[in-house]
Amino acid sequence: MWRFWLVLSFLFILVSGQFHCNLKKTEESPVKKYLRFKGIPRTVVLESSQRKFHQITTRILKIFLEEVLLYPNVTIVTKDDNFDNATLIFQRLYGNYGDELPETMINLEVWNPPNDNIINAELSEFVSDLGISGPPTRFGWFTPKSLLHLVPGMDIWRFFRTAESTKYFRLPNVYLTKILQSIRDKKSNRYFCEEPFCRGGIFSPEICENVTCATLLAGFFETTGFVIEHIRKLQLYVEVIWVGPQLEELVPFLTDELTKHNQTSLIFLSWTPSFIVTPNEETYSTIAFPPCEELDSSLMYCKYDLHKVIKLAWSRLRYTANPVHQLLMHVSFTLKEYEEFFQIYQNETKHNTRQDEVMDKVACHWMKTHSNNITTWKNKIRYNNELYIAGIFPLTGSNYNMAGSISQAAALATEAVNKSKILEGYQLKLFSDDGMCQPDVVMKVFINYVMQNRFKQLVGILGPACSDTVEPLAGVSRHFHTVVISYSAEGSSFSDRKKYPYFFRTIGENNQYQQVYLQLLQHLKWAKIGALAEDGHKYSEYLSHMQLVLKKNNITFEFNNKFPPQGNIENIKQYLQEMVQENIRIIIGDVYDDVARTVMCIAYQMGMTAYNSYVWFLPSWLSSDWYDTDKYNKKNNESVECSTEQMVMAINGYFSLSHAPFGPEDSLTHENITVKQWKENFMKSGTNYSTPDKISDYAGYAYDAVWMYAYALRKLYDENSTHLSGLHNENTTKRLVEILKETNFQGVSGTVQFRGRASRISVVHVNQWYFNKSTDKVKSIVGIFEPNNSINNQDPLAGKLKVDDYLIHWLTPDGEIPKDGMIPPPLCLVEGFKNLLGVKDCEIAIVIANVMGFLFIGSILLIVFIRFYQIKKDELEKIKNNNDVLNIANKLDKWEIARVNVVINRKIGEGAFGYVYGGEAFFDGSSRCKNLKNWFYIRRKTRFSQRSRSYETI
């Protein structure tokens, strides 16, 4: 087999040597390169098709490989790929599943249908999709613009559903005669359509038997035969004539002729861009068909929707010819460059009609006039691989404090990773884009990443910041097998691994707040709480889960009101008024800055402040001056009816929960520096971060997220070095996710550990905000919640809250802890007994009392019964002992005979006194014998004994 390939390689070298572009040499002592497979130099085989643009771009690649990268063994093989029949292309590219050389190795123009990925998971291991290679393309029905005036609406497909309309597209007989001369292949003399439904190379639907139908010209049946199904299903009055390669000549000829006569028009089936319907075409108009997503599931109309043109290559090129693989990731052509190809082709065909020579000269001429493209492509080839992290930060349009320091922290982490040599052989780079905390902007940024050639080396996304922007990104990222690590999105819904399999976050999820609230409420002896939130925001979803947790622990969650986004003042007033009526005094308000100003202003007007024994919990991520209504009423044209001074009174003493932004100052990080030292280094990194208060609370999370990627990539590389060449392969991404789940290191933000979850388990702070002076806002950490990181078999949300009561500022009139508004329950009938048992519920105490009462009464009755029984038993014993008959200790009377002196031998009868027996007895005198029946009671036997005494006188 290897001898065959050696001979074939030699023949290809001879063929490739027939044309030389002679580009200007850029190296003084060139060194030739070879594609090596199983230790033997091989030929780089490029696949092309009959499409002329495809032939030109393939020749450009061939020239570049031969004369710039200095691969001497390059050849082109022309195949009929029928445009979108990718199966045959795959078969030629994957080389018997990688064990042998493939028939071809590179194809620069493969049509990828809309809403589809032509490479499945099985093929992705052997065939690489290297991105977009040219402008999108599609099939279409085209008609000359110069003849559109004949009938209005003739450029819409419905125009062809009536026979009366289609007469304008029936070609005159004089032109049909010329066309019929082109319906056979000149070499084989066979019609271009040999199917049974084609008569004489022409397809005519049944509805055209007795009426005049339009004439649609097409090229080859193999590539455009799908139009028959369209005509039949849509019931169009259209006949089709296939003319093969003559279509390119017939279309411009007929266009000129019909325009002169101005009576009938022309329709033809082709694709664009092509040499018939050229780029930026102004001669022809497209017949409009509906988009495929509006039609049936067969997607038969998707032929007319835009197709991506992608580059496919044998996947082993990255190992056998890495410079070629790197080049392919950057080679692409624009629509303008296609137009240049066409113009050069037009000029060359004036002097030469041999197609192969023309195509070679077009490619060579373009390369000589576009030396900048050659330089750019060459400079893109790097021997030290680069990996990218796509950072999405809230640089503008958000309420994030010191957002710039978040991107700065990520940049410092990237620099630290590269210095550490943890990714030796690779260079980690960070992109920094502004997501503005808006879902559409974030999605646009992500799409831009996907469209770039560097997407293949994109490790993952760092961000976005806001919870509302995460859902669409985390959802769509799974289709691109891209990991997303957020540094600040706390929404609880993103923990669903089925829905968001590739999502992580270095900040904890706000589901952790459930346990913090529960323990804080229990500590302060509050049993009643309410909540107010905006509907549709992902951040506040944890409230629904927390309601169940609190209920299980006998804490009433009276309200969980969600008003519409940008709700009006009346709605908010109504919700707050209901809270006043229900005497709810502990309130959670999960709202954004603008709504928070409105809510707290109304609360101030209604007397619902800390001075009136109300307690408010607001988000920790509100901007530092969010309460400054004097500023925002002017800046944002708001109309909050409170001054800043009144707002200070309204919010003074409010609480918030937040994940600890940094570890303890003296804790040692994985870089062998303390958190304090890290902050000092950070402040030296730029003039904007000269003091600790200039560092965002999310900077540490972003810093640790970059290191998360670095550690995971290192382990991924150690397992299999080829993983980093296919980061978006499904199996590679799944393995990367498993490694990320096992993350465990001491970062700037504390212990970074996931315990198999999507969300990090972190320390939570209970903060109180108050004002020392009129406008000096101070944050005090009054409680710390420590999660149980070391206990693997325990609820990951569990932990212990420690509250420093002496740090809390209570602004109530008496300075004491405010009441929760819970109405005391009515006095229990067994209050003392309930307190004795330590039972909280009166009903349970009553039940226990009843049960104990019944048990006491039952015990008394049992004792009485036992005593009565004993007395009766004693009486019977006494009677028994006093009765001569029943007393076996008595001696025989003088009228009785001992049993040993009696022999009974027969039963004589039965009388009133019992049985009468016959037999013999030994006694001194005459007497009578009486045998009592066995079933007689003792009382009857006693009576008989009393009667027997009277016998003594007889």
C-alpha cells in the first residue's frame, strides 16, 4: 500500500510542477516541508469541484502551500460533490477512520445547510471543521431586473400558481429551438435529465398538459433536481429544461435578446455567488420563496436559504502538517474578493480559453496583487499555540461598582498563569468585551467569538456579570460545547446541570442565603417575614425555594410579591400597604437600583423605616450611591419624591447578604502569597486602583476563575495532549467539565471548591449599612456564615452562622431588637403543662395531656378490677375450705364407703340423683350409693351433700 502512495506522490509532484506562480521569495535559504504519515512524506491532496470560485480558491491555497510554506507535494483533485451532499466528501476526507491516508485532505468550499451541523460527534474525530471560508451561498430562481416591469409582483413565487401569469415566462419558439440544441451532453449524447418523468430532457408537470407554462432553465439535474418536488408541492405552472454547462452562456444571451423585445421574461435556477449570478449582482432579481422555518418539517425550501460555506480537513493534519492546519484556520475570502476573482477571470478569458490555465492565472494574479493577504496568513502561523479566554465584563451601562477592576483582575491572573509556566508550550490570552449587563449585547459578543477563526482555541467564557444575561448564554453555549464560568451571577436557576451542563461560577449561588436567613431569623427570634421583588429577574428566584425552607422551620413567609418590571408607583404602594396591614416588619427587597429608590422612598413616606421598628434586607450589589435621588433625578430624569437626605433616613440600618469577596487577609493562596499581599500588588497595577475601596468585590472571583481554567487545562493536557487541539469536541468539553467539578485550591476569594456542583460553596457575610454622619455610609459585617466544606456527605448548602450582636445598630425608639409583627397566639389551656414538656404547639400539649389522662384513668380502673377479682377469689377459697364435700382433707363419714371397697361392673340407669351402677361393695351393714355426674357444679354438689346428711336417719 505504501508503494502505491509513493508512486502516486511522485505523479502528483510531476503534475503540480506544471505551473509556477513565482511569487517573490521571502526567505533566503528555504527549507522544504512535508506531510509525514507513518514516517513517510505524503502528498497534500486538495479537493475542488466544478464551481469556478471553488477552483480559484483551491488554486490559491495550492500556490501558498507550494511557494510560501514550501510544501513541494501538493495536488488538486476535482470531484462532483453535488453542492450539499456532504456524505461523499466525508468519506473522502476521513481516511478509513484515521488508520489510512484519506482520498483527499482539504476542501475549502463545503455547503453547510441552515440550522444544521453537518459534522456529527462520530465524524468530528476524523474530520475537522475549520470555520467559514467564504461568503454565504444559496440556490435561487432568478429573473432579469430589466423585465420586472412587465407585470407587478412577478418576482414572488405565488405569481407562478396561475397559468395566466406564467405566459410572461414562456420563451418564444425561436429561442426554444436554440435551447433544445443544448439539452444533450455533447460527449455521451444523453439528455441532462434521463429520469422517467423527463420527456426529451424536459420536465413538465401534469397541470401543464393543456396550458402554457413558464420555462425554467437549469444546469445539471444532479444538483438542481430538487426543484421538481418544489414545483409539484407548490403546484406551480413551470416546466424545467436542463442545459448543463450551457446555462452560463444561454442566460446572458437570452437576457439581452428578451430585453430588446420587451415582451417576455426569463427565469433560471442557479446559485449565488456564481459566474452567472455574480457577487453584488445588479442584473438579476431573486424570485422570493418563504423562509424554511415557516414551512413544513421536510425543510425542502431550505435550498433557497443561506448556507454557510465552511472548510473541512482531515483531522490528522494538525499532527502530520501543523503549519497547514494553522493556515486553514485563517484562510477565508470575502464577497469583494469573489468579485475580484470574477473580474480577473473575465480579463483572462479574452486571451485564453483553456479553463485550467485560466484558473491558474487568475489565482496567481490575485496573489501577486494581494501580498498583504499572504503576509497576514503567514504571520498567523504560530508554533507556540495560543489559548484564549473570552472575558465579558460590565464595563458600561451597569450598576457594578468599579467594574474596570474586574477585567483588570482577570488580566493579572492571565499574566500570572503565563509566568507560572503551568501551561508550558501554550500562551493564555484574555479577550475583554463589554456586555453592559444586557442579554442581547452579551449574545452578540458570544456570536462574534463563535464566528472568529480563533474559536477553535477558545477555552471558554469568563462572565457574564448579571444573572439575567447568563440564562441565554449558558443555554446556547451547550450547543457549541463551550464552558462558561461567571464571577458574579448568583441566580439559583443556573444550578440545573441538565439545562446548563457547561456552566460554573466562582461566586456562590444565592440559594446559600436560605440557610443564612433561616439561622439569622432563628437567632433574632423572628418568625414572620415578607419579600418584595421584580418579576422576571433571575436573581430573586431563590425566594421561592426559601419559602419552603422557612415553612418547615415554623417561620411564616407572608408575602412573596413580584411586581412587573418597571412597575408603577401605585403597584408598589399597594404591596407595601398590604404589608402594613398584615403587620410585616421584616422585609426582603430584591430590586435593582432605580426600583430600590422608589420602594424606599415610599417606605419612608409610609413610616416603614428602621426608626419605626422595620427591618429591610436589600441586595449587596446596589451601586454605592444608589440612594442619591438628588443626583439620579437630574441624571436619569427620574421622579422619586424624596430628597437624598430623606433617603438616608429611609435606608439607615438596612441589612444585606453577600458572598465573602476575599479570603482572610493573612490566608495563604495557591501562589504562595497572602490575600493582603495580593491586594497590595493589585493596587500597584494601575492608578485607578490605588486604595482597597477601588477594588470591586467581584475582582477576586474573576481572578480565581482564570486560574480555574488554567488548572483544568493543565490536567486535560496531561491526560491527552490532543485535547487542547479540539476544545469544542463534545467528549473533550465533557471531560473538561468533570475536571472543573473537582477544582479545589486556595484562591484570593477563599477556598475554591465545587464538590461536584456548578456553584462554588463560599463564605457568606451578613452586612449592616448605616450612616455615621449625614452622608457617610458605613458597612459593618455583623455575621459570618461558614459552609461545611470539609464534609462531603452533608448538604452542601449547610453551615453555621455566627452573629456578633454587639456590632448591630438597632434604630428602634427603645434601641432593642424590633419585633417581627407576629401576633401572639391565644393562651393555651395547659400553658404550664406545655412549658413543662417544652412543646411549642398548644394542640400537641393538649393531645399529650389527654393521652396521659386516659392512661391514668385506665390504670385506676385496672387496679380496682384486680382488687375486686382478688376479693372474689378469696371468698371462694373460704367456701371451699368450709365445705366438707369439697375438702379432700376430710375423713369418711360412717355412711360412706371407701373407693377401694367398691367394685363397679355395670351401669344400671340414670335417675334424678345421677347414674345408678351395679356392682359389689364390702361394708358391715346395709346402705345406698350415689355417683354425682361429672359436669355438676360445685354448688349442686354442695346441696347433694347437705341432703345426704338426712339419709343418716333412714
